[in-house]
Amino acid sequence: MKSDHTSHSASANRRVSGRDGAFSDSDNPIQRADHANESDSAGSSLSVIPPLTETDLRLMRIFRAVVEAGGLAAAEMALGMDRSSISRHLNALETRLGARLCFRGPGGFELTDFGRATWRAAVSAYDTLDMIRHELNVARNIMTGELHVGIADNCLTNTRSAFVEALTRFRELAPAVTVYLSIYLPDDLLARLADRHLQLGITGISRGVTGTTLGNETLLCEPLFTEEFRLYVRAREGKPAPTLDELALQGYELVVRARDAHTRKLVERVGIDRHGISVGLEAVATLIASGRYAGFLPTHYVDALSAVHPVVAVREAEELAYEAVFALVFVKDRHLAPVTELFMRTLLDTHKQSLDAGLMRPVM
């Protein structure tokens, strides 16, 4: 049983950008066309929905699993049912509720407005049951449940991050909790927070950004640590690292990322119009390691990468170096399960203790 999360239907539109994607309503990754007819009824007339039964909750659980999977075929393995059985259960739920939940067939899977309302109700119902289970376990001095956290890629080698230490402490405090940890690009992570698939996220943000609206949700953030970026190229045998002004003369191209102000500044500074487009930190590193590209990488990532690929910093490029702020991101006014609140407190306290001990630099 899942708490505080679910994923959107497969038709949800998601846009993915680079590591430093900031909140933006214009690039809302969960905005979708709302063309399904709210009044499309599975029955011949409107009627009051009768009191829900245990059978209704089971049907709603199946429906929720289909929505999370993005369609009937994708839900077969999760539910242990074939497609025809799932379809019969959805038909039964539509008949019981008196309205169409979704369109399904060769054209794909699409929720109706009523289907989206039913999905939200199913999430709420099972969150409530999960909370009851948790409270009963607390009465027995046991903390249970699930924790769903998303984090940006390649934070593990950043010595300014105390995430691993916080996770260790959390497991000591709540050993019976199941932890789900996933890696996402920034925009994808924010979308999964907004659509309840994740409870908490840790990702790079624009400085000073908080209270930003994404879809119908307001996202808040608590700064945790920073990440230093510098400009790098692959070392060429027998030659020193190029200066910033030598990049064009030596035939380098640039690695750029969508909506990234730092790479735009780099393009303007060196005047190179040959670009490689990347999505994700490892994509940037791969292009640089090929020997033809210059691009920004975190210093801690390069320290680990240099053992495999001879990557060197571009000389006289200090003016372009920058720091990215990483923060704990969550949804404002959304009820958090005690498990989620415990991990949030543990994460914030662990970073504060590391800062007080001089093991981390303050986020400015």
C-alpha cells in the first residue's frame, strides 16, 4: 500500500531538461490536455453513488494500479491479472459508480475528468488506511510504511552532501520502513512530486526559488548543500589544457543544455556555434570524454571520472565557474505521513550537524 504518492496516467506530458532545471510554469511537465468529457456516463442516468463496500475498495485499488502503470497492458504484471480480467473489473467499477472512468483501446489509455476524481479518491482512501495501520503500529512502538524519495543523479560523490549519513540514521530509527529511492532529472523529479509519485525530492534549484507553482501544487524547498561546476575538456596527449580563448582555435565544440543560463553564457563568451546537446550529467561527461567537447561538470564528479578518462579543467576560465544549490523539495500543504516527516527532520538535522562541525560549506 502506497502513501503520499502515485504516478500520472501515461498520457501525462512530461518535459525533461538538464541537471539545473528550475521551476517554470511555462515548462510545466505535468500539464496535459483536458479534452475528456466529464459527463460521459457509463449508465443511462445520473444517480447517487451508494455507500462503498470492501468490494468497491478492491475495484478502486485495481483502477489505481492501472492509472499508475499507464494502461491495462502495463498493469498486468503488477496486478497478476490478464488484460481481459482487468477490463472486467474496470467495467464493474464504472457500473458501480455510474460514470466512465477512462478511454481504453487501440488509441491508448486516457482518463476522463470523473476518472481523475476517482483516482484521487482512491489515493486518499488508501492513504487513510495506511495512516490507520501506521497509528496502530505506533501504538506498539513500531514505525512502518513506505518512503519514496527522488534524488538528482551523481550526488553520491559530493562530499558536501550528507544524504548517505541521513539515510543511515533514518534506517536506525525506522528499520521496518521500506525505502524507495529513485534517480530523476530535475524537471521529471518535480513532476513526480506534484503528481504524488514521490513524497520528497533532492535536486538542483535556482537560488532563492521557493513557493513556485507546478500544476495545481505549490513546491517549497529547504537548501541542503552546493555543488561546484567548472569548465572541462579531455586532456590531449603532450599538450597542456587549453585556455578559454584557445577552445575555438583548437576545434572544440560546446556541450549545451536546454534552459541553462551557464551554458548560454559560455556560448556568448567563446563564440563557438558548434554544439552537442545533452540531457543528464553523464551525457555531458560522455561528450567531454570523447575528446571534442568542452562543458561544465561538478568538481567532485571529475575527481572520480579522472581515474578512467583524463579530463582537465580549461585554463583561464575561472570567471565561468559557478555553484549549484541542492535542496530538499516538497509540496506545500500536503499532509506528510509520520515516516516522511521523520526522514525530513533527519535529513535537515544531519546536514545542519555537518555544517556545524565544519564538514560542509554553508549555502549562501
